[in-house]
Amino acid sequence: MRVLIFGATGMVGDGVLHECLADSRVTSILAVTRSPLGITNPKLKELRRTDFFNYDDLARELSTIDACFFCLGVSAAGMKEAQYHRLTFDLTLAAARALAKARPGAVFCYVSGEATDSTERGRTMWARVKGKTENAILALPLKGFMFRPGFIKARPGAKSKTLLYRLLYVIGEPLYPVLKRIAPTHVTTSENLGRAMIAVATVGYSKQILENSDINKIGEA
């Protein structure tokens, strides 16, 4: 399976990337990044770019992709809806539409979030935008799967680039064993997420929207 990863330098994408590197079902990885990964592996190709809203120049590369794992995301904290919409909906759909055009029927796994609002009409801004993003991906000629993790424990050594997330994980990570015991359906790991994405891209799943419990069920199988 030839995989395309967005967000591999982030905390979530880092775990997904390392699972792809370790899994024999993934034969090649194209990682689209802004900054260097600092990893060398025979099946990894790194493509650094600054424009994440237009992929006309990547049509040839995208035409060979079997599955895209889209792990890019930003916190909505302090953002107006228009800005968050641009960095969530517009940015994600640019990649999804480019893949749909170059490789119709490819798998597109999108890291969304727990409590995302599929109706697009709720009171929580980020949840509405995420819901709109999910719905737009599912309407494309792709095999779309929406992953809705809750609290994600990072792979050892991995850190989020977002200050708010770094602070939350400094507080939350030591509590992960407790959280897993008292709220197992609301916590997961970046490794579980990566393994779940690979499995779903390989054999499919009964649902297109996967909640945290689905991610753990597949990732820990």
C-alpha cells in the first residue's frame, strides 16, 4: 500500500508515521511537510512545501497513492471562525479534492475529533467546522473514513507544535493510566490511531465515522 501522510511532524502524525514505517503492508510513504522530519528510511520520501492549498503540481505523485492519512490540524483557541475554517476546512479539502481528482477511489483517513458536530448547526464553533469538513470529504469520490479520537497519548519523545496542546499533554500524560481506567472510551494513543488507519485503509470498516472506542478496538487488535 502506498501511503500519503500530512502532518507527520506533529504529535499525532508522528505516531501514524512510525506505525507506517513498521508495518509491512505499507510499501511506500510520501510525507508532505513544512519542516524536516529528521528520519531516514528506504520506504519514506519527504516532500517539503509551503503551499498547502493547491496541489496541481503533485498530480503525478497523487495518482499513485492508495491511502492518505490526514493528520494536520490546529487548535481553535483564540481563533475567529473564518480563520479556523480556512485552516481546517479549506486546507483539508484542498488535499482531499486533489487526491479525488488524481486518484478516484483512494482511501482518505481524516483525523477529526471527539464530539464533532455532523449536523454543522451546533453551538460549538470548532465542532461545526470539523463536521462540515467530514461531510465534504464523505461527499467526494474517495473511500472516506473519519477518525474521532478523544485524548491522545503521544508516542514517547513526540511533542505537539501547538503550545496549548503541549501544556495540556504535560498535565494529562501522567494521568493517562488513570484516564484509561476510568474513561477508556475517551482516550487513545497515536500508535493505536496509526494502526487503526492502516487496518481500515487495508481492509475497510463497517462505519465511515470511527469514534474513540472504534480506534482502540482496531488499534489494539
